[in-house]
Amino acid sequence: MSDKFTITFLGTSSASPQVERRQSSVAIKYRNHNLLVDVGEATQVQLLKHKIGFSNLTILLTHLHSDHTLGLIGLLTTRSFYNISRSITIIGPPWTSSFIFLQLLAYRLYPEYDIKVIETNGGLVLSNSDFYIESFPVSHGDNCLGYKIVTHKSLGVFNVDRALNKNIPKGKKWKKLQEGYPVEIDNKTIFPSEILDISNKKQTKIVITGDTPLDDNVINNSANADLLIHDSTYPIIETERAKKHKHSTCTDAAFVAKRANVKKLILTHFSELHKNLTETLRNAKEIFPDSVLAYDGLVIEI
Ligand SMILES: [Zn+2]
Ligand SMILES: [Zn+2]
């Protein structure tokens, strides 16, 4: 199984329709976990195009603006058409539950699978065997979130033979060693390094901001990330408009990447006011050299 995240950009436009870009959606795959961050209009078609299944998805909504959510009810409906019985978890800001269930009621849709909704305003929202996800508020408006996805720390793989050779009884002492603490056996201290096959695997951290203006909270939460996916709605010539609509320019995003000391920045959520994306990229790279422009269909491995 691959030890990398595969990130597929399904939609990279801001709110207004564009011929070459669909509305916001990013698929993130790690081992057997499939996350979908936002579900703009046309997300279903993009999932089909990129051969990403509908059944094993966990959905994260950054906020409830229509350019991030118009595809959601369609996707839930298609799951019913496909007779998918597996439950689905949808994580989003406060009101997400009412937002979904009122729409299902209006459409008279009654899916036979469970829809589990987790509403969050910041903090831990999910933890599985491989990674955890935390949300954090961003100042695009009320109830707007960014997410960080971080793999668990791994001290090393527990070597059972070595533990048995040293007469360490199975149970609490094994657990303590696995967690990195020494244990006492026959008045002798055994250190984790004697039992664990020490791992040199680093944690991987991915941050996706959703819509956001330049925001200190984004900088703090993005610290040392391997990848930052940041709002870049406007070119620098539209700085005033970016402030007014609580979005970022390409240079705002680059400034955040630099301040947060991230490894790689991907700019997305472009408005049609970017007449020249080559210039947008050049402006971003002047501040943060490892900047990349997202496009529909871009796949990145981290
Ligand atoms: Zn948006
Ligand atoms: Zn928005």
C-alpha cells in the first residue's frame, strides 16, 4: 500500500462558472481512506472521470457557500441510485446537518444508508489508524473552516520476539514501550529503543484553507506543513476586492506559505479576473518559490 497521499483537484474555480474550471472540490486518498473536501457543482462528473468511487467517501465541507456544496445532494442521490448501503460521514461547520436534511426533505429523498454528520467549529474531528483531522476557523465569514490532515507519529514497529526474549509480559508493559516509555523488568530498565524497530517515517501534514482572506490563524495552523492548499481567488491588482470579499490574492497565499514555513503551496479557487495566470504564478513565486497553480485534473503525491 502506498505511503503517500494522492491529491486530485476536481474543481479549482471560484464562485462564477468557467469553461475550463469546475467549482471547488479536492479528493484526497491515503491507503484505503478517501476524503472529499467540498463538493461544488459537477463534482460527480469529475469523480467519474477520475475513477474515484462514490461508496467509500468521507466528506469535509469548509463552509456552506453554494460553490462548495451544490454537488452534495446530487452525490447523495446517486449513492441511492447505485444502491450503496455503506454509511457516509459528512464533516462541516455548524448548520451542516440542517442544511443537508432540509434539502433531502425538499427533494423528497430518503437515502437508505446512514448519513452521519459531524459539526465542528475547530478542533479534532476524525482520527483513524493512519491520520487525524482537525478543523480551524478562518475569517471568510461565519462558520468557515480550514482543515489540517496529519499522519500519526510512529515511534516504530513493536518487535514481539525481542520483547519475549527479554521476558516482558504481554499487556500494559508492551503498550508503554510502544508509546515510548521505559519499563522495569526484574529491577532492570528496558528502553523502547531495545524493543521497537525504530521508524524514520516522518509525520505528513496537509492543510487546506477553503475560502479565506489573509489570516493569522491560517498561518499558525499551517506551520511546517508539507502541503498548503490556499485560496488564491484574485490577482494582486484586485487586492481591494479580495479584502472586501474576504478572499486572498495570489501573493497573500504566498505570504502565508512563507510565514508558515510550508514545503509546497498550491494556489486554487481562481476567479475569471486572473487574465494571465503565468503572471499570477510569477507573483507568487517571487515570495514563495515552491508555488504551483491548481487546475482541474492536477494530481499531486505527498
Ligand atoms: Zn468559494
Ligand atoms: Zn465562500
